[in-house]
Amino acid sequence: MRDKTMLFDFGGVLVDLDLERCISAFEALGFQLRPYIGMYAQSGILSKIERGEATIAEFCEEVRHLSGLNLTDADIVSAWEKFLVDVPQERLEMLLKIKQHYHVSVLSNTNEVHWNMARNRFFLYKDLCVNDFFEHIFLSCEMHCEKPEPEIFQRVIQTIGCPAEDIIFFDDSDQNCEAARKCGMQARLAPKNSEWFKYFDSEGYFLDN
């Protein structure tokens, strides 16, 4: 079993999201974020930072340009952070159980601000850090491509170095799951609120059915 890799999405699967809270935070600053943001994919300047094609400073400058407001970088980053809520302890514990039996990695469409929250806050648990939970960390902002593009899955398979069918991918987007399957992976739709626990027993063994 140890040769199998459990590959988890981050947003919506491991970390809880609050889209409306983020939108409201930007509205309080005077900027309408809704045209650019979604639960599964972003557009415009948000897509650029998720693909690593714009720095956080460039993101902040673009928000100032689009809004016509004299907003500080700190205000903009703080509002952007409101999209992410927390990684509940029960999910951290389940990841640690799963890691006793399988390789565990993460694949996320994300950006520097949100992954800094993961690194500096969400995965600091029992003297552990984010690298103690995952063998490989695949981030769109570092790979310069996003799910559901085939390239990102192909690069993941190549890096992990095992047959694609030995990778089980958990994502809350049907589109991303289907894209992973087309690249040879197994995939399971992983709804929010820890519903993906149904794929594992209480000890972290994958229920292959």
C-alpha cells in the first residue's frame, strides 16, 4: 500500500473557504472583487497571481489601478487572506494517519499570500510544519500552470515517479477530477466539511471501492 500516493487539493478540501467573507472585505475597501473570483478558478489579476505571473506587489498595484483608490498593500493582502478560514484539527489528524500508510502530497491552485497562511499558520501543529504533512507540494503559483490543465497533472506524475494509476487525487471540483482521470490518475470528488473522510477508515486506510 505504501506505493500509493494520496494527492489532496488544498482549498475547500483541507482548508475551509469563505468566498463571501473575502468579497465583503474587498467591498469594505471599495473594490468589487466578484468579477474576478470563484471557488474553483480565478480570472484577471487573480489568475495571474495563482499562476505565478504576477507578484503580490503587482497584484496590489493592479487592485489600486482598477479601484482608483489609494489602498495600502497591507489592506489588500488582509482582505485577500479573508478567503481562507482554517484547517480543522480533525483534518490534520487524518492526514497524519493516512501518512502512516501512504505517500501524501498536495496539489493546489493557489498564490503566495494563501500558501504563506498555510505555511505560517494552518499546518503548525504538534511541533510539526507543512513539510511534515506532505512529501511533495505542488503549487500553481510555482508551476506556472493551473488545474484542470493536463500539464500540471503530467508534471505531478513525473515528479512523484510512480504509475499514474497509483495516485489517488481528492478535489472538490468535478472538472479537476475528470482532468486528473484523463491523465491516468484515480480521482475522488471531495466535498467540503471533511466529507472526504468517507474514503478512509478510522486508521487512515483508503477504502478502495
